[in-house]
Amino acid sequence: MPSGTASLECVVRILSDVTHRKMMGEYLLYRDGKLFGGIYDDRLLLKITKATAGIAEWPQAIPYDGGPEMVLVP
């Protein structure tokens, strides 16, 4: 199910320096030209990096079938 624009607007309000690109009904999120996450099925997911891997209390989720695990922002 594609993500709605309301989810994107919420993220952009909080993270004003983020740019985005719509791809196959979802939104990829960039900061300083680097992909750091996306909005998939109206869920904010972050790539697993050294910084995000240390957030043990946040669950991990798969953005789409066959996709890599990502950190789910509650």
C-alpha cells in the first residue's frame, strides 16, 4: 500500500532540511544528498548504520518484500 502525503508532510515538518523523492508509491529521504531512510507503508524507516544500530530499543522492520532490515522509528 503506497504511503500518503500526510506521512511525508509530518516528517518534513520535523526534519526541515530533508529532501525527498517519490519512488514506486513510497518516499526516499535524503540529507545532504545522501539517502538515509524512507517512508514505506506510512512508516518512517532508517537505514542501519553505526548510529542507528545503537538504538536498541527501536524495532527493526522490512520496508518491502526482499528489502533489507531497517530501523523503525516509533
